[in-house]
Amino acid sequence: MTAVFAHRGCTDGFVENTIDAFVGARRLGADGVELDVHLTADGALAVHHDPEIDGLGLLSSLGVPDLPAHVPLLPDVLAVCGGMEVNVEIKGDPGSAGGGGDHPELVAAEAAREIAEAGWTDRVIVSSFDVPVLHAVQRADDRLALGELWPFLSEVDAGLLRAIEAGWTAVHPFVTEVTPDLVQRAHSVGLAVNAWTVNAANDLTAFVALGVDAVITDNLVEAVAIARVGLR
């Protein structure tokens, strides 16, 4: 079965990466949600895509009391995601005082702590484009499932080798990088293939047929319908 993950929650009628977006995704039948986290100046994980909040500045320079009401913390999101899996993408913020880029140990330790305290260790996969962040998460809690995000025009052989050698759970290729060969090779060594961001109906249909393990999508309702057809 191909799982359907709502990219930043359900964004049809909701603001992305908000409590309402994640609750909406669950109501519409998502198997999981994907979200983004940044470390705040006082050491919490804020759920927000960009490294800064318009009009307020970098998240790495803001404390929790400074956050707008619509920007939740990771434990608050996990608390409303029961029955789903959660893909926590750790953003690297090079040059910031607390971001993953320059201080992977800080963000990794906080992510592992917050996930464990919420009782979500076995229901979360942590992903990042930043390989040092993934290694740091692995050191912080080797029980967590990990997946490296692959950008457009990734070197597939190198990415698979990194995942195998590191003992990660999955690879997260961009939609254009998914091929039957990649899926077969990843599955042959026990790696899941979680593709992002898969919005076109033809891609969704093809990936379900290929046995891709999860699609991360903005097109939640159609993706759920296509994935469920694959079960019949």
C-alpha cells in the first residue's frame, strides 16, 4: 500500500503547517503528514517552512513567546496527529545561531527529546536534506526512522549507498527522480521510497503501481482516492 502524506498538512482551505491543516489532513483520510521544523532561540522546535516569519525575523532569533498564534510547536502538532504517521523535516539554517546547518547536534537532540517525550518515537520519520543533521539525530536516538531528502538531479547510486551505510530507513527522492529501477533497488536492500512532492494524477497513479511506499502531496483528496483504488 502506498501511504499518502499531506505536505505541510491539508493546505486546501487552511494555512500550511498549522494545527488546523494537520487536523484537516486527518479528517480527509491522510495516512500521515509532512511538516518542517526550525529551532527557536530558546531551544524549541517551531513548525514552519521558512527560516523566518514575515515581519518578525528569523526563527532562530525568536523565542516561543514571540511566535504568532498560528505557528505551533512540534509537541502541539503531534498531539493532534493521532492515527497518522508524521514526517518531521529538519530544516538546516546555515549561519543561524541554532539552525541545523551550523549546529546539527542542538536541533537533533531537541527533536529526539520532543518526539520521545510525546511518545512518538515509533510513529515518526525524520528527514532532512542535511546529512550531518540526520547523523546527529541518529546519535541522539538510534530508534528513530530516518530518510535523506534528495533534490532534483540527485546521484541515485551515491544516495542509496549513503542510506545503506548509515542504516537509514528510507530515501526521499524528488518526484522526477522516481523510476522503477530506483524502487526495485531500494526495496531490495530494505529501504522505503517516500517521494516528494507528488501532485499530478498520472504520477500518483504510476507511483502506486510501482509500489512506492509513500507520496508526499499537496493534492490530498485525489491522492487518497488513487491510493485507495490501488488496494482494490
